[in-house]
Amino acid sequence: MITQPHHVPERLALLSGAAVDTFLTEGLLRGEQVHSGIDLAKVAEPLPEDDARWWVEPIRSLVEDAMFEFRNERTKADAWLAPRLHATLRLTRREAADKRLWNHLALAVAPDYVVWRHLSESAQRVAAERFRGPSDRQCFSRLWWAAEIFRNGPDYGPVETACGNQDLIHTVLRLGLLDHRPTAQAVVRLLQDGKITTGREVNGLSVAINAAGATLIYDVLAPDEPRDPARLRDWIAEAETAPPVSRHDLPEGPDEDPVPEESLAALTDYFADLFETAPVRGRKSED
Amino acid sequence: MKIYPYKRLSRPITLRVTSVSLKLSDGTRDPLDTSAYSVQEQAVALGVAGHTDWVSATIGLSVTLPPGADAPDAAWSDLRVLAVLTDGETNVRTSTALTRDTEGSHDWSGYLEVLRDDHLGRASLSAYAIGTVDGVRGRSITETDRSWVVDTVSDEPVRGLRLDVRKASFSKSSREWLRAYADAPWLVDTTARVPTVFVNTDIDGIVGLLDSNGSGVDSKVRDLLVAQMATDVWTAVFHGAIGDLEVEPGGGPVFPTDWQGEVLREMLPDVVPGVHVEEALRQVHNRRTGDSGWAELQTRIHYAAVRRADAAKAVGYMIRSLERTNRENET
């Protein structure tokens, strides 16, 4: 298994998709050989220097701790790393949608983590999309977006729950139905209450929510509050002075209002009913 | 046509943008003039005034419901109208309730807030009429049939996909990856936010040619060159989009939510004519991932690209221009 590149940059940068291919070698995808980092540094586009958010060290130390802590159960690293990565790398959604940032993180800063987390035991290979791919596939952006979509205001608790279910963050994220914040929180609550547990159940529920959503507008059943952009900005500005995130306790996210409890309760009940009648692979009908 | 298990209105909602203003970072507001939006294109361009420091945009909306929405014998009650903004790139969904203009009117209006931090490029704006039908709350009774495009960057309200054209010396560019292509006159990058053509300024005279205007042969050669580049772009973008398709578990391929989706929807009717775009996408995906038929499809992909690039027109004008020059030389 590879280690980090010989030269790890001090600051995050942008790496264009067209420049990625040179470094995405067969050796790297097999987890056998990594570039030295020097040539990559030449093609990366720097980010503004006066912004403390782009220091690499806090992220590098997070992924090293994750690899140590979860050395025997790497899929469990997702639920631990997602909230901590999100609270360390404080971004607006606009910034997080720039794939070049994630390319750089995966190729220049922590290729060893990508290989450690995603090397397929059967194929002995990492899928290239884990380095450079859609936001719900790429090793780090999928975690950041899962944290962003599942956090309830400052509370990362739901993120931990959601990331503990691979099907939820692997297949359901891309359907777009979780973009409605109360919907995302209602799905997590069903997981927390033990009403749904297995990946098949998660998939069955998401298909049912999606199908019903073709004729139902969930925004009416469960209205959300408008967001105040200043709260997120303040939290991002605090990155300048924020200490490293705790390895034991969950960090706190931006001080935004949580989903209104009334909306969350109404939607949770509604989904629970929907799930009762939803076809789930492997579930026997009881009547 | 979709079949619904309840009564709906058969005609769509008409949605219009009536005003746009930006809130700047110093707290002031800049109302944008009507050049910021186009009713015909159904597009809003928040970049028209050249501000880079805006915090949010307030878009004034007006909606007209089709006849029958307020019929006394309608199957629904508790009628509401909602404007919804979605962005597949940033997973944002914002909705706002509109209010009826006057008692008994078919027109509803309101304002939608667009946060700058929430979007990188384009978002999509639509409207829904919602009611309680047969005791079920939140049913959509009718909606807009074509959503508006809200572009947070563009300075011109156009719907179609815009290319980004950048000039750079490939051998000396700070984009070091371009150096490997120093002998190419142009390159297409489909991995950027919008497809980008890099024009290599190392090729003597290429910039002058591309910037030429007027009616001489120069400008016809330029148009031909642009058509050639555009053909390359459309072809590359199509292949890029098809290569990145996501497949639903146990289902078919899904349309991408960003500009790649726009490109596919536009080109597929030429690539696989006569079928619905969803079916066309499925067929193309099967051909690429299946055993055969991918090579055969290349001609159709090229055809779709050539049409979009207006190559026939450029060639036609070029030939006529040459004929005229030759005739002038003979006399």
C-alpha cells in the first residue's frame, strides 16, 4: 500500500480535471506507486494566500488519525471523518461544487487515504472516480456533501447516523430528494428510531419517497425556514482561529436554525406510513 | 404522457420574472434593469451589472394559473402556489410561497431569494400549484412545463449552453498541463465548470484571425474555424457526458443535473431520432457499454455536433466568399 507523496503541499490548491490524468496512473489505482508530488505542484492553481482554510496540515492529520483508528474497519471511517472534515474544511456550497479542489485533495494531499479507504479487495484496484469523479463518488467530496446535507443546523449527529449506512450515502444522495432539508432529517430519524435499518430498506424507502414525490410537493407538507447566509459566513470566518476538531466529540457546525420540529415530525410519520407499504427486496409481506 | 391517480389541470402554469435586484456585501441594493432577464429565453443573468461581491439576489415573480384552477367544482381545496429553485451542482432546493394578487385573480406573485454562496453556475426555477385532493395534502395540480434558468455568473440571459473561450500561450501558460499540447492550435477541456476551448496564441496570427470582423474572406475563414472548434466541443462534451453517466440501482442511466444533461437533451434527438430522450439515452448507454453498436453510432454523434456548430452555414459562406474573390481576381 502506498504512503503519502514525498512532497505534500502546504496549502490546498485547484487541480483541473484535464491535468489529473498524468498522475492517475495504473500504479496509483492499484495502490502500488504514487507520484512524488513535485510535478503535480507545478500544474496546480494556487488559492488566495490570506485564507487560513487552505492549510493542509489539519486535514492531513485528520486522515492519518482516521487510518489509524479504523485500521480494521475502514468503512466505519466515513461516519467519523465526514463531520470532522466538514468542520475543518469550512466551505460554502459554491466553493464545494468546484471539483478541482477535491481533485487536489485526493491526488496531492491524501492519495494514500483514497487507496486505503477504497481499494477493492476483489479487483485489487481503486475506481478512478474515487480520485476524480462525481461529487457523490469522489472520496472526500462525498463525505463533505453528506455532512452538509445531513447536518441539522450546527448538529452533526444526524451525519454520523446517515454515514453509518453506506446505501444512504452511496445511492440515495444522488437522487436529489434529500436536497429538501426536512426530508433528509426525516430519513435519518427513521434510521435513529430503528424503523429502517438495512441497506435494502433504505433503498426501498428512497424509491417510495421518490415515487410519491412525483405528485406530492414535500415543501408544503414540511416547510423549511429560509437560511441566513451571514451565519455560515461567520462560521467560515472563525476558521482563522478555530482549534483542531475534537477526535472524540462531535464538532459543531454553522449556527443555522435546525429543521422546524413540526415539519420533521410530520414528514417522519408520513414516510413511516409510506415505508409500511413500500416494496423492499427480501422483505416478506406479512398479510 | 404521465398518468396521475387524481384530478389535475391539463394546462401548465405561466411563470414570469418581473424584477431582479442584488444585495451587495456593503448592505446596499442594486436593482438590475430588464436586460438581466429575458422572457423569451426564460433566463436570468445575475452577472449583467458586473458585481462580484453580491450576497443575494431577489427575483420578483409573477405566475398565471390556467383556467379552471379556481372553478367552484374543482376537485381540490386549499390552493397554494410555490416557486421552487433547484441546483443539481450544489444540491440546493429553496422554495417560496406566492400570494394571490387580488381576490379571485388567476395571478399570483412573490419574491425568491437566491444566495450567492449556494450556487456555482446555473439553477433552475419552476412553479407549482398545489392543493388537497381526495383528502391528500400537497398534491401538485399543475406546474410550469419549462423552467427558467437562473445563471449566477453570466452577463447575458440566454438559455443555451455557453462555451468559455480562453486564449493562452500553450508553451508558456501558467496552466502547466497545457504545455504538453504546445503544437495544437486549440484544445477542448470538458472537465471545467462549462466546456472551455483554449486557443493557442503561440500559433502566429490565430488571435488576429479569431478577432477579425468585417465582411472579407478573413471573417468567413474565422467562422469556419469557429464552426470547426464548436464541432470538436460538442463531440467532446457528448462523449464526456455519456462516459460519466450514473446508473440507477436496477434501472437505467440517469440524466446528469448539470450542463452535461442540457447537452444530452439537446443532442440526443439527432443521435437517436424519433424516440423520447429518456429512451434515446438508454439506447446510447447500452451501445457504449454493450457489445456492439458504439462505432456505428459515431456518425450520428458527429452529425449532431456538426448541426449544432452551424458548420454547413460556415462552409457555404466560405465557398461563396472564395468564389467572389476568384471572380474579382479574374476581372
